Amino acid sequence: MSNDSIEILFVSEWPAEDIVELYRHGNWWEDEWDSEGIKPLISGSFIFAVAVLKDKRKAIGMGRVISDSVSDGYIQDLVVHRDFRGKGIGKKILNSLTEECKKRGLTWIGLIAEPDTEKFYKSEGFSVMKDHIPMLYGK
């Protein structure tokens, strides 16, 4: 499989079962969650990208950006199906998201990386925000 056989699409809707499967591959889906929430999750994102095999139109990766639509954007939920990892698809999604953010005028693009993924993000232009600590309400 070549990288040319992968297409990145910016979408406002996509079949929920594809997206739930990708969330499962990221270990980010709980069985008790209702997949009905996927539709507003996609449409409510500033940008929602899916990586698809051009010949099958099945999502094999995704990522999204939430934003104030003026200056700041946060990349979230970047994941590639386990069977397709290590082929540059995550990098292609990330680069597509950052380029689209810049085209839409965002000047601050951030994310919270999972442990052991810093090398991946640093190779694509991200850096650790020294003296900043990610925080989560209620945990």
C-alpha cells in the first residue's frame, strides 16, 4: 500500500460505525457510550478529517480540530487503525490538519500528546510547552 492510495477528506459527517471503530483502536471508546453522539461530534468540530483508502471509502484513520475559529485550534483524537499503523498515515492526517488550520487563519495550534508520542509530534514541528501543565477538570 502506497501513501498515494490514502486520501485525507475533511468531512461534516461520516458513518458512525467507522468512527467508533477508530475510537476503539485508540482505546478511547467505552461500550456504554451511545454512537448517536458521533454525528454532533463530527459536525461540531472545526475540522474533522478521515483517512480513507481511495478504492474502498472506509475510514482507516481520523483526527479533528476544535477551535474558536479565530486564532486557536486544538488537535484531538488523532488515531490510525491498528492494521495501518507505521505507514505514514498519522503524519499525513496531522499535516493535513495543521495546513488546513493555517489556511483558515489559525495562528496557535496545540495538542496534548499521549505518553511516548512526543518524538512523532516533534518531527512534525510541535514542541513541548515548557512550564505548562495539561490539566483536566474533575479527575
